[in-house]
Amino acid sequence: MEDRIPDDVAALAAAEGLGRHRLTILPKRHGFLMTCNFVFMILVGLACFVLPGLWFLRQALRTPNFSRRAAARRLHFFEAGLIEIDHAGVPAAFRWDSLTVLQEITESYVNGIHVATGYRYTLHKQDGTVRKILNFYAEPERWGPFIQQEVAGFQLPGMLRMLAEGGTLTFGEISVNRTGVATPRRGAVTWREIEDVRVNNGVLVLKKAGKSLSWSSRKVKDIPNFLLFLSLVDELRRTTAAR
């Protein structure tokens, strides 16, 4: 983590109206043992098989430990958005109030033992700019949820107003309005009919009252601005129950 930001990043943040700088996330460097393992696999691969050795060399040269370009990448967070510096040194700015984010978190197991967690946050800007933010950066378990929380916090009030005015909002294949939720395959149900909303192993499950099976299920990775979607659903179910 670092506090000072380059002049070009500060200028872009000012132009985009991102407000005060909050923090910067650095690339995640491999520890001593992992670095030694990379070197060992490269030497063994080159000595015995050549192609595997070249593959390990290529992978190693992409890490911040061996690549200046990779080490120079940054994820800068501001009050109203973020700026990511890619492998070519090109910055891209995203505002919380207009950002669309898709998240994909995968757990890897070997013989029933958890060995790794993969993080992928795909950021979409209205002008077509797309950036994929991976656990290449340190602390993904911290900055990933933070991105979702900021998007939800900035966009929720405006979306609630749209719904109050009779609008319909779409999140991937799921549409919501004041009266209920709909999907192309399952049709529509009212909020009073939805008994339970839960997430199980990366899948959103909507359960209809009186039914043992789910009414609809969707992978979280396919639902844009997932935390915002959940916040809207919670609010719509709450206000429906209060009427």
C-alpha cells in the first residue's frame, strides 16, 4: 500500500471527478519459497523438457518479482471511483455511480483440502472500457468487496427512485420492479411469492413459497453489480412485506 500517486493519475482523477485519494493497492509479490520454486521449475524444465521450462520462465517473467512492468501496476481508490494501471502503464478510471462490475470467486481444492482462492472482477465503463482485476493485486479479499460496496452505495438511491416511478431494472437475465422479479425462462413472480433469497456455492437461489425446489437459480458471476442487486431485492421484499 502506498499514499502518493503519480501526477498523471492525479490529473485523471481530477478530470473524472473522483475526489480525494483513499488508498493504493500494489501487486502481490511472491514470497521467497515461491520464488525459489519458480527458479527450480524453470531450471529443471529447461534441463529436461525445454517447453515446460520455457512455460515456467514465461509465467515468472509476468510476476512483479521479475517484471518491472508488472511491479509498476497499481489499483488506486478514490472517494468516487478507482483508477487501474494496466501492464502497459495505461490508466483507466471508473466511477462508482456508473460502474458495472462482474465478480467471480473460485475455490480450488486438492483431495478435499483448500489450496487457493481465485478472484476476478471485470469492470465495465459506459464508454466500452473493460478492465479485469485479478488477485494479481494484494488483498483481493479486501478490495473486491469494497468495490461492490461502493457501487451499491452510490447507485442504490437512484435505482430505488427509478423503481418508485414504475421502472424496471435488469441484471443480466434477471429483471426486477416494484411488484416482483422475472427471468426469460421462468416468467415472473411477485415479491410476496418469493420465500427465500440465498447464495449457495456461488449460485443465487430464489425460492418460491410452498415449493421445495428453487424457482430460479443464477451464477453470481453472471449477475452485474451483485451486491447492488441483493440490496434492491432486500429493500423491495421488505417494503412489500410492510404493506
